[in-house]
Amino acid sequence: MALLTLDYTQALHKATPPFAPFIPVALLPYIAFVLLGATFALAFYFSTLPKDKIPVRELAVASTASLLGGFGVVAMFCNAGVYL
């Protein structure tokens, strides 16, 4: 029974198409540069914001910078060959 499962799994593996990313690999350095540049710009903007009693604007800017930084770091690592 286990041999049949192994043979079926190997045949299924050989029959599936290879992985093709949604974003072309050649665009990764540009995407990383734009996202990380926007992150640093928003971090500078965040540091110049006046302190509010209810920090809604600060939270929005910091959350956006965090998201852009996270995706930018992943794009940078993928560009360097460390696929996450």
C-alpha cells in the first residue's frame, strides 16, 4: 500500500507544471527599492508629526510604513536569492 502511494506521489509530482511567480523576478530590485524608500520617507514623516492626544494619524503612518517595510524586505531577500 505504501509503495502505491509513493508511486502515485512521484507520478503526480512529475505531472505538475513548474512554479511560476506572479511577479517577474526581474522587477524585484525595483520593487524593493520603491517599498523601502517609501518606508524611510514615512519614518521621517512619522518623526516630524506633532504629538496628538489620540494618535490616529501616527498609527496610520506607522502601520503603512511597517507594511511597506515588511514587503520591501521580503522583495530584497528574494532578489538576493533567499526565497521566503
